[in-house]
Amino acid sequence: MKDAAYRSPDERQAEKNSKYTPKSIFLNGVLYENPALRLVLGTCPLLAVTISAKSSLYMGLAVLFVLTASEAIISLLRNVIPNKVRIPAFITIIATFVTIVQMLISAYFPALNDSLGIYIPLIVVNCILLARAETFASKQKVLPSILDGLSMGTGFTLALLMMGSIREILGCGTFFDMKLPLFGDVIEPMMFFMLPPGGFFVFGICICIVQAVMKKQEKHASAKSSTPCGVAGDSSDCLSCGGCSLCKGKGEK
């Protein structure tokens, strides 16, 4: 006898897909499933290029473009690509856009190309791109896939910029190469933050900040839904609202 609560993998995926909205997709990429600070993906460039806010921003924008464009193309071809060769096909599509980005940067921004170095070509094997291609773009329509690429790319860019800003300010006393008046005569910059151990330290701090924000939000959401009327706790508002049998029962007690 089939369990009434049982759902096949296809049914579960269809139920999950039906819950996607533009707002949920965007918040998912930027906050709830931030690829860097929540899923801890793509840590190689996250630790290597975040020595300044400028390089962090440019790296994030490169990933944002490649992720959005590759998700759009993969979604368009999702019914054409054979299942057995989907991973090589995804990598080929991603590598095409990475090559375009690298050629443009080397042609018009040679200094930036020297600064980012090998990390631009390494976008091809960035697990964020392959993960979104496999779990989202290959199963969704074009517009949701584009929005997912924008949201995940934005979340990754914000994480890079957050780390790069902290490391540059504390390690060099500058922000986007502009000297900060607080550093120099008053406070000496700490070179520790420009070194790899400083990168790991700042990475951990950023993860803690995001986790604290998420836990606070989850606690607020659970408190709000603790009563049917949406009022948290045993407040007088809940007891006197008379909006549900539970509140009426509490009021009688």
C-alpha cells in the first residue's frame, strides 16, 4: 500500500519549482543561500583576490556576468543537451563566456588583468557556476534562470566586496585606493589582514555576521508564527484579539 505522504523525486521537484517567485529567487541568492557566506562555495578567489575592494568588485562583476549568461544559455538548451554529457556541455558554455571576459579585460584593462591574473580563467571551474547550472538552470525556464544568475552573482559580489573592504581598510588604511584620515598618524594599518591568515580570519568573521543575522531573522519569524493570529508570545493583544479558538481558549483560562 502506498504511503499517502510519499512523494516521488519528480513530485518534490515540481512542488519546489512552484514555490519560486522573483522575490524568493533574489533573496535566496543574496542572503538565504549566499554562495560564499552561507554555502561556502568558491573560496579560492574569495581568499585570493580580496586584498582590495577594487579587485574584489571587478572579480565579482566578472563572475556575475559569466554566471548570468551561462545560466541563460544552459536553460535555453536544457531540453537539447543529452543527460549523459550535460556536465561537459555546461563547462564548455561557462568556458566560452569566461574566455570572452578574459579577452575583454586583457584588451581594455591590462592593469586589472595583471592584478587578477590566473583567477579569471579559474572562473571556469568555480563550483558556484557548475552548481547553479546543474541544480537550477538545467531544470528551470530562461527568465528564472537569468534572475538566479543575477541574484547568486550579486550575493557573491557582495561577499567579495565585504571581505575586500575590510582587508583593505584594516591592512592598508585605504578604501578603493583612497587614503583614510583615521590611519597613518592615528592608527597604523595591520599587515596581518593582507596576508592569507588575515583572509581566513576576515572570512570567518563575515560568516559569523551573516549567520547571526539569519538566526535573528529565523527567531523573529518563528516567534511571529507562534500563534495562529501571528502575534508572538502570550501578550495581551493575542489574548484579546478573539480571532481564533486558541486565543479564545487562552483568554478563558
